[in-house]
Amino acid sequence: MSQQTSHKHVSTTEPAWVRFSLITLALTFMFLFLVLPLATVFAEALRKGFGAYVEALQEPDAWSAIRLTFITALIAVPLNLVFGVAAAWAIAKYEFTGKAFLTTLVDLPFSVSPVVAGLIYVLMFGAQGWFGPWLQAHDIKIVFAVPGIVLATVFVTFPFIARELIPLMQAQGSDEEQAAIVLGATGWQTFWHVTLPNIQWGLIYGVILCNARAMGEFGAVSVVSGHIRGQTNTMPLHVEILYNEYQSVAAFAVASLLALLALVTLVIKSFVEWQFERQEKAAAALPPEPAPAVAV
């Protein structure tokens, strides 16, 4: 028996040189295209010393770009949180006319170029757009202002939360929700006590991805922002302007802040994945339990 097991193990294991080649190729690729560029960003940002680095981040236009980036994310992510949960719940839990169309709309930002998305908002809300005359008559400014940046960011980041939740909620089914409703729970109680605990890790994961894209979005925001320094430039746009003006240290300083935020996001993402896997293993080791009763 041991000989058969040993023979089977050898026959299903790749040769050592194949494993070594694949690992070397993967590590080389990661070093050249991930680690080395990231190290270069921080090295260039600190090339003239830490004082110059801090000064570049404290410059008024840079601080305005940082502030606008966070404001945009703080508005776009909660909106997408509400829209994403609602869309995922409708698609995963109900059958209705137009369900396939709604699913297609959720995926639309993945298939449309961000630049095209920005142009759509310009054509709709610009001075010569569909609603431009009405907006001007009421002194409402959307394009080349913060509202346009928020709208463009919401559009390109909309699918992330919904796409994380839809397969998760479809796999879980609706048996527990139906049991809670039979026991007398309201829709809000069912969502809060049954649905939300089941999707919490997927929801957190989707929010992390949505926030990362919101802070790093360039194409759509570039079209609708107008590149007004100190007013409508987010961090990615400010980096481009500084680099085009040959202010490399300042450009890399702001870019390093974006890279640092990306690293923090990666750490949080890894922690969420680890927690989710640990919870899944713990749940698999326990015997099945009946649907939880919801107090009403």
C-alpha cells in the first residue's frame, strides 16, 4: 500500500526543475513589474531628503488634491455600498422581469473605458450638453467641479461591491431569510440579523476594492475635472501635472502616498481574506444548525 501511495505521489508531482522554473519566473515577474517600480517611487520621492518630501506633500495644491481624493472616496464608497447591496440582493434573491438587463448594467462599467464614461457626463452636464442650459440657468455646476468628479468615480467603481456579493448571496440561497420571515421578522430585521452576518466578509472585501479604485481613478476623473489646480485635481491628476512640469520629486512624493495607501489596502485585503478563510474552516468543522430565530 505504501509503495502504491509513494508511486502515485511521484507520478503526480512535477519535476524539480519545472517547479524551480515556475517559481523563478513568478518571482522575477513580481520583482520587475511590482517590487522594483514600487521601490523606485519611494526612492525618487526621498531623493532630495525627507524634508523635501514633507514639503512637497504640504504644498497647498498637493494638500488640496489629497483632500479632494479622500472626499470623493468618502462620498462614492458609501453610495456604492448602498447601491451594490441593493442590486446584489435583488439579483440573488428574487426573480423578476429585467433581471438579466440589471445584471448587464452592473457589469457595464467594466466594459466601458473610463475616458468614455467621463465624456458621457460631459455630454450630459457640460455647458453644451443635454442638461447644460438648465444647469447654467439655475447656477448649478457639475462638470469641472466636485459633483462631476464624484459622479464619474461612482460610475467606474459601482460594480466592485455588487460583483463581490452576487455570487456569494446566490450560493447561500434564501432559505434562512424565508425562515426568518416565517417567524415574523420584518425585512430590515431579516437583513440585519440574517443576511448581513452571512455576507459581512464579502461586503468588506468589496468596499476595500471600491475604495482603492476610487482613490486611484484617473481616466474618467481627468475628463470631468478640468484640471483646475487647487480645486478639481485629485492625487493621480496632480501627479501627472507635476511630472509634466518636471517637478519629479514632488510628483513622486504624491505618488508615494498613493502607493502607501495601496499597500495599506493590500494589507487590509489580506487580513479580510484570512479572516474569511478561518471562519469558513470553523463553520465547516461544526455540525449544521437550524436557521436563527429573529427577535421581533
